[in-house]
Amino acid sequence: MGIGSTAIRPAFTARPVCPRCRRPGPTCYCAHLTPIPSATAVVFLQHPRESKVPIGTCRMAHLALAGSELHQGVSFEAHPRVRGLVAAPPGDVAVLYPGGDACDPEAFLARPPRHLIVLDGTWRQVRTMWRENPSLHRLPRIGFMPGTPGNYRIRREPAPHCLATVEAIVETLGRLERAPDRFRPILGAFEQMIGTQLVYRALRPNPPWSREKRGARPRRVSTARRLLHARRDDVVAVYAEANAHPLARGGTAPELVQLVALRASTGERFVAFAAPRGTLAPSTAHHLEVEAARLHGGEAIGEVMARWRTFAGERALLCAWGGYTGDLLRREGDLPRETLDLRDAITRELNRPAGGMEAAALLVNDGVAPAEWCDGRAGRRIAALGAIVDYLAR
């Protein structure tokens, strides 16, 4: 082409997009949608950023439910429709939002809500929406633990029990209306979208913008990740509580009174209370969030340590927060063990201070607190350590 000539570029042709589902023609799922009426009218409140995600499921659920509504925004405090719902007679409206005082759908069978508000977005976006809409806090809340893991294989979820919006709606309405099979056809569109997406990914595993194509250096695998992978059958997350008197006031050294642990490879759990050998410090039960009688009624420390040694075995790789738990175990006569400091590991992984173990678990779990499985403060903390280990071991 000579100097001064003009390059002729081909005209850009946009892909045809379905006006209903807003997906490109080859990935349109409308043929799999047949609107189903529900006794409880669903009102979706969607975060604006989520509306731009092509593989989101809120619009799919909206199209699949006859009479449902879809509104976008972050704060709906001045939204006339939402204000009207919040002002409805008690029991007429509920909100699907887990945690806190949320109840299973079966708790509403005597009087199901006429409307159900559903927040849609990533877990972090939904938490922001919940914070920005305090009027919703006055409504009854519905939450549940699904019977089977979610099928959202094309999008990362914080945990196996976290569901896509369309999955959550299908299960909630099925349980509210005592008809679990009635709404399952909605999932046909969901499964078709997942299958189509996986096919396209397989056909184009390395898009031009990928790290490999750019020639950028891949992220280095941290020492903690390598260790957890190499020793995965030996990994034991562990947390200990102590009866501790203030040393400045002549108190004795801390003594172990509660020990909880989780074997990462199998999910096997260890829970023990050890009866105090000395006087129970006045603040111990308060800080541990258990009744003093529970501590006084614990096992003898020798029995606890014998059970612990059987549970941990000789090859256990202990994953603890800092060195306090290891110090307590050694003080009670435990074997010397290889230990991974999760506080240091997650700080290096995130390249910033992670706060306490509960805060770190929220950071790596998309703002969702992991489920607790034992009593007291130790229940929150061993669940948090399990989530951190799971994150580092991926």
C-alpha cells in the first residue's frame, strides 16, 4: 500500500442478540423457558453490575416465573415499589437472605408470603445491598441449606452449598408451595446455558487475552500451597482455647480447656472440653462463649490428649493461627509436630494484613461466613480456619 493511501477496514458486524434473554443467538436459552405461575410473587432486586454479567441467572429466573418483577439498583429505600412492599401487612412479604434470624421455607407453610424479595449479585454485592437497604431488615427472612451442592460450574461460588439465583428460587418456591417438582423445569434453561458455555470453553481453551498468550509470567505457587498439596492427607486445622488468669496478678500459665480440629481430606472432626485443673478464671466462660458448667464437666486432660493423639496421628501437619494453639498443646504434653501458620500464609497470599481468622475467612470466601459446627467462639474459628485451608489448598 503506497504512501497516502487509505486502508479500507471491513465493517464491524455485531452478533445478533436475543431481545428476550439478551444472549447471543447461538447461546439463547429461551426455547427452554416456559413461564410458570407461582402463588408467591417474586420481586428481584439486582445489583447493576450483575446485570452486565452474561452468565447471570437472575434474568433467567425472572423470565421463567410468570408475574415476577425485576428492578436494578443498590439502594431501594426511595423506590416506590419496594417501599410499598415493606409497608405491606406483616407476613405478606419476606426476603430471601441467609444468616441471622433466617428461617427455612417450611416455617412459612401455615401462611406463605404473598411476595418474596430476592437480592441478586455476587455475595459481596448482595451484602452491600443488604447494608444499604435497612428497611428490608424489618421483613421476615428465608434461608436454607440445600440438600445437594449447586450446579453453577461455570462460575466460582464461595462454597458447594452456595446456589445460583435461579437454583435458590426453584428450591425456595418448591418448598414454600410443597411442590418440589413443579418449578424444576426452570432449571432446563440453566443446564442448557451451562452446557453451552462449557462447550465453547472447550473449543477455545486459550483466548488471545489469556496469560499464556500474552507471555506473562504465571503466578508463583506459594510455599504454603505447595505444602498443603504435598501433604493433603495429613492436614489438620486446629484451634485451642485456654483457661488463662492474668499473669500480672500472679496467675498461672494458661491451661487447655477446649480443643477442636478438622481433618481437611476427610472432613473428620474433633471436639473436646477439658476440665480446668485450677480455678476457672472469671472471664474464661464469657470469652469462650460457653457455660462454665460445660467446662467444669469436661474430660480429664489426659483423656483429651489421648484422644487427640489418636485423631491427629504421628504425621499430622497442624494448620493453626499463629503459635498459641501449638504452645498449648505442647504444654499439655503433645508430640512435636510440623505446623503451618495460617496467619502468615494468608497474609503472604493476599499481600496485605488479613485481620483475625474470621475476617480472613470472609475475605477468601466472598464475604460469606463459613458454617459453624461446634459450640462457642471455637465454632466460628475452626470453621474459619477450615475455609482458609480450603482456599490455600485449591
